[in-house]
Amino acid sequence: MTTTETSAGVLPVMADVPADELRVAVLGVGMMGADHVARLHSRISGARVVAVSDAFTDKAEQVAAEVPGCRVIADPLAAIADRGVDAVVIASPGQFHEAQVLACVHRGIPVLCEKPLTMDAESSLAVVRAEDEFAARTGRRLVQVGFMRRFDPEYAQLRGLIASGAIGEPLVVHCVHRNAAVPPHFTSEMMITDSVVHEVDVARFLLDEEIAAVTVLRPRPTRHAVAGQSDPLLVTFEMAGGRIVDVECFVSTGVAYEVRTEVVAEDGSAMIGLDAGLVRQTGAPSGAIRSTAIAPGFRERFGRAYDIEVQRWVDAARRGTIDGPGVWDGYAASAVCTAGVEALRSGQRTEVRLAQR
């Protein structure tokens, strides 16, 4: 392991593919964080969990006990500063992300931050500026944001199909995002910031352009909706290049977890999320059979995507870089969600305000 000089002093830096394992601290060991600890411990090569941190000490101790040599460090910022930690996974509540990501950037260590990057566009932009300044000095990027759908084989295949030109120029993208149920505290605004945010990144990932404006419609709500909330929502993204993306977000279906994406292009269409792989339709119908099975939850639907995401993050972190969505992607998603919440409340088309980079 080599060293580098930063404002914090002489700090360790990962050399290219070091022989030793990446020593990871996981901040927040709720459902997502505990999954990441188990993933890193049992299914990811080249890394080991050496520390966990959580406001609920009993939970942290329970998770740590499953991983030999794992310590509990009560203060997450102390875990980031610990010289026995090479990299960090942030799965804590969103309101803590800004301080924790900035601490990682200040120390100069890689971090995989679950969405959101921060709670609002302004603070996300501050993180962008901080990492840009670090990159200008060192030539390295540190922050990867956990938009795991980019690593899902079906989404990767769909993006590859679009890039190949085999179905022509994409014109319209239809998205479906459905949950069986959500907790009582889940608001209509959270449908935008916690659910539709994934379709925000999907639209940018598949079409390789920014979202320019958002419109949100409130259909008649289901009787199963959280009291006082609008469910489902219909959300429309106007892309910078003139394409349109529509999203049906329905979080109280009582059925299962359904995520589908269909790209309609000039010379054909393609759909994923049918539990049947990518289904492509052109002038000569393929005769693909649509499965009736539906994943019960997001971990079943995207479990493989999470594994691929974390393995690629570990491999990249050991090389001193990232391999996936970065701070700008996190900021752009936050800016679109800010516009989406405004559109939800106003009922008006709302333009996305993106800073210059």
C-alpha cells in the first residue's frame, strides 16, 4: 500500500490490485446495510468487513458477531477515520450521507453510498464540488452512488441493445414501479424520492441524456393507499433530446414487486422485467413467452445486481477508482426529484434546474 499527502496528512492509498483485501466499514446496518455486510462476507472476493456502525448498538453488535474480526465503532465518522479501514459502504439514513461522504472524500478513501447521495440538490452539488476538487489534485474519483439497476443484467442488455442501433433511435420509454405495500409513514413525496428516483437514473442511463422537465399526475387513489396520500402516481420526464419517459409508480398494489421497462424505438421495441429476460419485438415477432411469476421483493428481483455492483466497486476501489454512477449522477437524480416533488405539489410541469459542471 502506498501513501499520499492530503490536507489531513499522510494517508493510505490503494495501489493497483494489491495482494491484501480491501478493509471495509459499513455504516448503517438496517436491512440494506446488513445485506451488504452479508454480501461482502460471503459472496464478494477481495474485501472483508472490519467494522460496522449504527445508532442501534445492539443491532450493530448482532451483525458484527456474524463476521469474524469485525468491530463495532459507535461513531460513524470515527469509523471513516480509522486507519484500519480502507473503504466505506454508506447505508445509513439519507440525512447523514452528506457528512459521511464528505468525510470519506477528505480522508481520500473510496465510498459506495446508497441513494440518495444527499437529501437535496444543493448539498449534493456541494459533494460534487468537493470530489471535483479532490480529483483535480489527485486524478482519482472516490464516490460511487448505489443505483444498482445499472448492474442488473437485463438493464445492461437493454442499454447495449439501444447502443447497437438494432432497434433504431429510442422515442418513448415506459416504466412500471410497483410495490405490494409500504410502511404507514410512506408519503406521496417519498414515492418520488425513494421509488421514482430509480427510474430517474434508469432514464439517464438508458438514453444517455439529462432530464429537462417533470410532470406528475394524480390518478384516483387505491383504497389501499396510505391515508391521505396519492397512490398511484403517473410521472413524465421530458428528456433533453426530446424523448419522453413515463413512469407508473404504484406502491400499494397488494400483489408483489414489479419493475418493468419498455423502450419503444423507430425500428422495434424491447422490454425487460417480465421474469423472462429481455423480450424484443420487431417486424418478425419472436414468439417469446411471458412468465407469470413475479418477484416478491426488491432483494429477489435485484439481488444479482447488488452482487455485481458491490464486486465491481471492490475491484475498482482496489485500483483506486470507481466503476459505476458517480457524484454527478447522484446530484442529477436529486435535482430531478426536487423538481418532481415540486411538480407533485403544484400539479404543474416543472423544469429541472441543473448546475454547470
